[in-house]
Amino acid sequence: MKTKITGKNLYKIFGGSAEDALKLLQAGKDKDEIFEATGQTVGVNDASFEVAEGEIFVVMGLSGSGKSTLVRMINGLIKPSAGEILIDGVDVGSCSDEQLRRVRREKVAMVFQHFALFPHKTVADNVAFGLKIKGMPAAERREKAQVALDQVGLGARADSYPDELSGGMQQRVGLARGLASEPEILLMDEPFSALDPLIRSDMQQELLELQRSLKKTIVFITHDLNEALTLGSTIAIMRNGAIVQTGAAEEIVGSPADDYVAAFTKDIDRSLVFTAGSVAEPGEALDLAAADLKSALAAMERLHRDAIHLVDDGKVAGIVTYRDANAALGRNGGTLRDVLNEDFPAAEPDTRLFDLYELAQTGLPIALTNGDGRLSGIVEPKAVFAQLSTGGA
Amino acid sequence: MISPSDFDFLAIPFADWINLFVRDWLVPNFRPFFRSMQWPVSQVLNGLSTFLNATPMLVFTAALALIAWRTAGRGVAIFTLIALVFIDLIGLWPETMTTLAMVVTAVFFCVVIGIPLGVLAARSDIFQAVLRPILDIMQTIPSFVYLVPIVMLFGVGVVPGIIATIIFAVPPIIRLTNLGIRNVRHDLTEAAVAFGATPWQSLVEVQFPLALRTIMAGLNQTLMLALSMVVIAALIGAGGLGLTVFTGLGRLDVGNATAGGVGIVLLAIILDRISQALGEKRSVRTVSLMETMRSLFSPRRDAAAGESQRAG
Ligand SMILES: Nc1ncnc2c1ncn2[C@@H]1O[C@H](COP(=O)(O)OP(=O)(O)OP(=O)(O)O)[C@@H](O)[C@H]1O
Ligand SMILES: [Mg+2]
């Protein structure tokens, strides 16, 4: 996939000339030592990353780890002290004010933690702000603002003032303002952390839906790992200005790079991270046409399983448990079809463990199918719970 | 015995130096420059005072009452009406119009000079650092002291009086413009910039509108200072109500002096209420005359004034 944003060895030193502090960094001093020696703050320390077009790139880390500084380099609100930041191959760290304004107007929009809506403007005027700055005529920008407001479900509140809306609604307006100028990139600095938990997860789902239809490249900051895992295709973890690990959710949780990352992921809800595929075993199934009760029981004994799937014409038709099969054998004239359970639990390999809980409660192994109905593997209920409980390790 | 007079050779002839500086250098070299500064002031003043003096008393009273009603509510409107009629009845109408013309002229120039300076100060910490002690000095010098150099540089008359008034009254509007813009929430300014606004666009679209309340509080203070100074400026030949007061005092004519004083107070109250109400436009409400009377004479306790006092 095409790379949209690239950061190459980015540094940001706050306060005074950067050179001394950069030398100290190169000499291996850390953030605190440099602050003691020079009084300067290291905002970002040798950060390199790549954001692919159309993905949600989540940056997380503790307070003061440099997340805001990093995203503000992407739209030039903060100039890097050293290093390059490229959008579509163009360096925004070193271009002129005029070029930078063009990038901000055309390509990169931003959504803020405390919404940053203009209290003296109506919702519609807030949303149309970026368009007005570009010099778009009033009627046209009103139209576009309305479209953006409809996208976030606030079409009816165009003429309200921000302070008449709830927090969640205000942030929707903030989002609409970001979308109105049809940017390719959306920077979101902790956009949902000022919202209460219920509204917050609503907003996360809505953002995912919007993202699916609009395909923006999103850089999303949060200090909440659950939020990062829900949203992020790629997650970068920052510490003291440096990026300590970048990867997909499963990599971060499954193989943390160091203790800092591990501490982060300790309390995580693993069911949101891992998919059925990660706990699957190869499945073995019998052909319904060929098998009978005896061969089914024999197969289960051989595999040390309590149940086995049966396929009909290649597709999973159902499951038979050892107990039912044995009982049927005892009765006269019992057949395999009599004890076939056609209401069997099934899921796809990329289903999250979170969504397997209910299926696992049936006690039956869960059939993994790839949409075509063919068995690609099975998940034993105990494997689901085992994966979830290895958390604190 | 050693007496202090033995050290006379140590005395510093400060007054002589100043005399030398002002009389022999500043005045001869810069007089034309200072004279030319009077031109715009006298243009505005002449236009305004011709207009005000040509406007019939009833028309003006009705117009000002209407403005008061639209901005500050019914109570202030009724007060304006009564006060202006009273001024006319005690025979001070022309003087009041002259004073009003001078005050409005001075405030006009305070706005034209003060708001840009305030904006610059908000934009640049260095400029603010330079400006602040100058404003402090301007505000601590007693108002009479302004008159001496003004007379030397500009001569006597109405226009020098107004220039003294401008210098005396401009600090609050500079300060509060600076304060108002600096107090605009940082993330709002950042949002404007993040959407590609130029510095001018973020000033016009975001900072200025959000600072307007504070700036209006500054305007109100400037207006009040201008009114008080315009009276003192009568000493150097500016006419109006100030002149009435001073001639009254000079002749020990308590009646006339008091009449002039009452005229000034009434004018001050009207201008104060209207300009304050302008700053709080969003909460226009109609209040009873009783309430207005009470609020007119109660000590000022609104937040904006308190804030600016602390900032000053
Ligand atoms: N304008 C500035 N001047 C000086 N230091 C700054 C400035 N902005 C940020 N810093 C410092 O840089 C470091 C990184 O700050 P940053 O705001 O990027 O952190 P953050 O990860 O966004 O934290 P938070 O979660 O609190 O928002 C902090 O130590 C901060 O104190
Ligand atoms: Mg931050």
C-alpha cells in the first residue's frame, strides 16, 4: 500500500537553540539529563514512522511522551528541530509559510481534544471555517458544511451555537469541520478523551464507519490502549519522545518490545486484540455421505476430541458429540444423521475473541469457516479462555 | 561647621537640562512635525463639532435616547432623555456639545491608535515588554503634567487639548486589546492556524471577535479618562464644560461652576452606560427605571472593570 506520511529521524527540542541538546542526545543522554544540563525539553526524540494511505495510525503513550508534538509536526504547527516529515513525498518541515498554508487547506485537517469550536460562530459557520479561509463563496460553503454535518448526523443543528450542544455533539461538529474541506489526512489529538465512556465508544464506532466509507488517512492520538486497539490498524507507542514500538495490535500485545510497552498492555482487554485465528487448531472433519456412527466415534477417539464436524459436499453441515453418537449406537437403528447438530457454533478466522465468548459458552468446538462454508480450523472453548487469561504474564 | 550649602557644587541642575532639551532642541527642530500632527485631529473635530452644533437639540436628544434604548435598555434611555433636557434647561447645551465633540474625537483617535498597538503587543512579547513601562509611566503621570510639554510643542487651544487627552486616555484600550487577544483560548487560535488561516485571517475571524468584550471594556475606560481629561484641558484653551467650571471657579461663582460640573457628570453617566452596554451586547434586556437608577448610582462592580483594574 502507498505510503502517505513519512517521518524520518524527527527531533523536537523546546526552548533555545537545538544544537547542544541534539549533541547530548547523540551522546546518549536522556530527556531528564538534558533538562538538567540545558533547561531544554526534549519533545520528540529520533522518531521515524510511516503511515499508509487509508489506515488509522494510532499514536499512544503517557502524558508528556510527545504525542501532540509529533502530530503537530505533520501539519507544520510545530517545526522539527531536525529530521524530515514528508506528506506524499513533500517535506512539510522545510517548506514556505505559503506552501504550508496550502497543505493545511487542501490536505490535512485537525480535530482537537477540547473540540476548539469557535464559540462566536454557529455550528454551520464552524464547519465551514476551513472553506471560508480558502476563499470559497458563502452559498457553496454552506452547502458543503451541510453535507459534512449530515455525515456526522447533526444536519438539523446547523444554526445552533456550540455551547448549546452536548460534548459528544460538539466533537461531531469538530469532526465535521475536519471533513468539510475534504482533506486526505485527518489528525486527531485525543479527540474522544473529554467524552464520557458510552459516548466515547459510540464515537469510535462512528469514526470506524466513516473511515470505511471515506477512506481517509487518520493519525489518531490517545492514551487509552483499548481505544487504540479498537481503532488502530497500526499502533505506535511513544515514551519520552521516542517511538519504542510500532506494529499491529496483536504484535504490540502479543510481543511487547520492552517493559514499558508490556506495562501498557498489561491491563488490556485481550479479547479485543486477538482473533479466532490466533487460537485455532487445524480442524478435521468427516464426510457426511461416507461416515457412520462407528467411524465418527473412532475418529474422535483417535483425535482425543469430544465432538467432530461433518461436511456435506465440502461445506460444514453440523457437529456430532461423542456422547450423542455413543447413545445413538446403543439404540437400535440410530444413524449419524439423527444426532447431527446442525445449529453448531461457527465464526470466521478474523472474528475477535470478544465476539467468541457467547459461542464458547455452548461448550462445543467452534468451526472456523472462510465465508465459503469450508472448515479452515476449529477453536476449542478452553483455548479462548486460556488466551484471555495469559494477560498479565 | 559644614552646612548643606557648601555642597552646592554637587547640585544637579536637572530643570535646566530639561529646559535646554525641550526649548533649544525639541521645539525648534520638531515643531513643524508636531504642528502637522494637529491636522487630522482638527479635521475630525471640526466636522464633528459643526455637525453636533448644527443638530437641533430635540433631534439630538431623541437620537441619543434611541441609541441608549437599543443598546442599554429602557431605563438608560429615559435617563438620557431627562438628563439632556435638564442640561438644555440650565443653558449649557452648546458647551456640552463642544465637550462631546472633543471627547468623541479623542476617543476616535485612541481607538485608531490603541487597537493596532494592542494587537501588536499581543503578537510580540518584545513589543509588549517595551510598551508596558511606557504605558505605566503614561498612567502614573498626573494629568496636569501632560499639559506643560503639550503647550510647548503644540501651543494652546482646543486641538492641543485633545492631543493631551488622547495621550492621557489611550493606555487602557491598548492594554485591554493586548489582554483580550492574549486571553483567547490557545486551542482556538491553533485551530484557526491548523485550517490554514493567515495571521490576518486568524486575527479577524477568531482573535478579535473573541477579544471584543475585553476591548469594549477598555474602550469604556478610555472614554471615561477622555472625559475627565477634556475638562482639565480647558486650562490650555480647550472650551466646553471644562471652561464653564474653571471660569466659575476663577470668579468664585459657585453656581456656574456647579452647573458645569453637573453637566459633566450627566454626560459621563450617559456615555458610560451606553459604552458598557455595547460591550455586553449579547445580554440586552429591558430593566425598570428604578433598577437603572439604582445601578447608576451604585459602585461599579462588573467583572470586566474589575479584571482590567487588576491587569492595569
Ligand atoms: N511549547 C512548548 N514549550 C516547551 N515544552 C513543551 C512545549 N510543548 C510541549 N512541551 C514539552 O514536550 C513534551 C511533550 O509534550 P506533548 O504535548 O507532545 O506530550 P503529549 O504526549 O501530547 O502529552 P499529553 O498526553 O499530556 O497531551 C512534554 O515534556 C512537554 O512538557
Ligand atoms: Mg497532547
